[in-house]
Amino acid sequence: MTNTVKESTEAPNEARTQAALDAHASERGTMQDESQAMQAEPDEKSDDARTSLLFGFIPVVPLAFLGLGIYRAWIEIAFVGSFVDFPFGASARDLFDATMVVVSLVCAAFAKRIGPFFNKPGIYVPSGILLVASTVCVFAACMRPELAGLLAPIGALTGGVGIAFLILLWSELYGCLNPMRVASYYSLAIAAGAIVIYIYRGFAFPWLFVMTALLPLVSLLCARSGFDSLPKSERPSTVWVQLSVPWKAILLMATYAFAYGMLEMASYEGSFGPHSSPGTVVGALAVFFGVAARGKRFDFGLVYRVALPLTVAALLLLPSFNFMGGAASSFCVSAGYTMQSIIIMLIVANLCYRYGASAIWLFGIERGIRQIFMMLGRGVTDGAHALNLLGGNGEVFISIVSAIAVVAATMILMSEGELSSSWGVKMVRRSDGQNEPNEKAPEVSIAERKHELASRVAATARAYKLSAREEEVLLLLAQRKTVGIIERELFIANGTAKAHVRHIYQKLDIHTRQELFDMLGVETESPAEKS
């Protein structure tokens, strides 16, 4: 493609930026040009100091975003009962899970009317009240065992509703972040949640009750703080963007959830639960430090390529009868599923981030179907044990079916190949609703352009053989992000960000950002600048 270099008609600052980028991409590439290009964006060293530790090796994760791990800790303490001897069985947890499924799917069905959640006190307050009430009920059942038959169902119902709202609230927050931030924040939040559980093991029962009741409130405050830390332009859109269901992502998640549901109980036998097992912590930290260590070269495909052999190893070890085999199986299952959960979060959050999809709609479907298939997997395992299918207490049957599910899910994952793939998402005809005011139309068109821009960037990246990281940088450039913003978004050094920009310009055979806008069909002025 041949592009004509246009004369700059923009403000002086933008003109200097364009001139510097010209120098960066120029074939002459002299040292003088290189020096000018290094001044294309402000260094903002004070911001760099806040985005990484240990000379840039470890990305700084804002404490507010670790609040996701806090609600995970609450779930395990209150309903898994890994170290609390609650006087009710699995029925309360099943009711809790079923309630969460129903509420999540209902929210997804009415997402256009009720979303987004982040700016509605009517979500924060009821969620906090319901989760505190749920905590009171389950702990009161311990103090009054004769009332457990009444208190446990009430606690499960209130907890299921409250946690569904809280999970969708956090999903909205993570749907506003780019993949590098999602991977770093989410993986470290998982590890933080496990640490909370380890600390809570040391509390006497009265203190455990009080501190557990505080967990949902702290998580809500963290979510609110996380939204406040985002620029207004990056917060969830109030405009509905109608997309088709990303069936590949949903099928992938459902298949893995089914496999994990079959292996779940074996993965945390003893005093550990699903959110505190050693495999969960190690798997999460492996992803976090992998992102930190590999930086721009980190391949998210490596996560599922590691998770698959871990899960297969667990399936081979499960039928063994020695202690070490059982412990190794538990570790492998937990680590493998944690890594796959991070991949699924990355895929779904990236669809929200790239296409402007409603997180309530997308994550509501994801969470509901995931939990259904996980419960189905647990049911199949219980049936295999009860019927002694294929002998060995059904363990051989469980291993075979789980292996088939894991391999099938991995094949779905590999069929897309890239995190930036569409995963079956398609833009469908927008339906505004006859009663919506006309002034919303420009906002809707902005959301549609965001979807179209992401599609054009993906197509351009494939056509010009850009790397996955270069595609991320290209999308941010197309969104008019400066080099300073790009380095903070992707946890990379200023020089690395500039090098990516230079390589992109070279591969696309362009010299200015205006040429980039022309190639991608981006308007010279943003809608905000026009208004």
C-alpha cells in the first residue's frame, strides 16, 4: 500500500509529535533523527516509577484491584468450609451456586436495561447488605446448630444474590483493562485471596466471624476505588453495543468447567479449598511473574500449553493410591485450572475492552454457564463413584471423561490461536429501542466505531504480519494514546514503546500518525474534540 505524506494542520504540540514520528520511521534513520524521535513523547519518569518495581521487573498492581481476591476468600470461608466446621453439608453450597447462576443469567438477559453497574449505588448497597447477612446466617448456624436447617438456606440465597452482583461489578472493572493489566492484576488477586484465607485460619471463631463479614464490604470499596482510578473515557460505556454471543469462548469455558467440576473435590482434599490450594497459588504466581519476566515477549498461549500437561498429569496420577500421588494430582488440577481461568478471564475481558461489549451481559453468560457445567461435572463424578463405573470407585471413568473434555477445550483454544481473535463475536444490527432519545445516537455510533476499529486493527495486523504485542500497540495508537500512556498500559519501558511504534511504522510503510489514521479509516478528530 502506498501512502502520501500529508502536511500537518494540527496544533504545534501535535506537529512536533508528527515530526518526531516521521524521523523515527524515516529510511535515512540517522542518529540525529533517532535523538529527535526519543523526544516524541514526554518521558514522565515519575509515572514510570509508579508502574514497576525492581528496575522494571515487577509491574506495580494497585491495591484496589486485588479486591477481587477478597471476594474469592469470602466464598471459600463462608461456603466451601475448608477449615470451618459448618453444621450443614454440600446442599447449602449447591443452593448458593444455583442462586448465583440464576441471578447472573437474569442480569445478562436484562443487561441492556440495568447496566452498567459501576455507577449505581443500588448495586453496591444491596450487595453489601446481602453478603453481610449471608455471613451472619452461616456463622449463626455454627452457634445455633439446631437452627442450621433454616439459617443455611437463607444464607445461601442471600449470598448467591449478593455475590452475583459483586462478581459482575468486578467483571465490569476488568473489562476496562488491556490484556497485560488483566493478566497481572487478576493473577496477583488470586494469590492475594489465598493469603487472606491463610491469615484467617489463625483467627479465633468470634474474630473469624467479624473479619469474614467485613470481606465483602472491603471488596466493594476496592471495586469503587478501582473505577475511580480509571479515566472517565475508559469506564464502562452506558451505551448498548449489540454483539452475537462469542460461542467459542463460552464453549471453551464450559468444557474446562465441566472437566474441573469432575476433578474439583480431588483437587483440594484436606484443609485446602479451591481458592487456597497450593496449586492455585503457584499457578497464579507463575502467570504473574511470567508476564513480569517476559514483558513484551510474553506469549499468553504459553499459559494453556502449560496448563494442558498439568491437567493430563493429574488425570494420570488420580487413580494412584499413594499419598504423594494424591497430593501431586491435587496440585496439578488446581494449578492447571487456575491458569485456564486466567485465560478465560483474558478472553472475555478483552472482548469487552476491544469491542465495547457489556460486561454484565458477557460475564453474566460466562459465569452462569461456567457454574452450571461445573455443577454438572460434580454430579457426573458423584454418579461415577456411586455406580463404580469401570471399577476403581469410578476413578478410571472420571479420568477418561475429564481427559476428553480437557483435550476438546484445548483444541477450541488452539483453533483461534490469538487472544485478539473474535471468538465467534460478530457485530449485529443495532437496536436502539423506539423510546430512546435521539441524543444517544452519537454515543452509540462511537461504540460501533470502537468495534469497527478493533476489527480493522486485527485485519491490518494479520495482513502486515505484526506481532501480538505490536497489534496491541497499534490499537492504542489508533485510539490516539501517547507513547507515555502506551508504556503504562502495557508495563513496558519508554524506549520499548517507541521501538514498537517504529517497527509498526516500518512494517506498514508509513511515516506519520495521520497516515496511520488514513490507513485504518480513523477520523482526524475524535468525537470528543468535535463536540
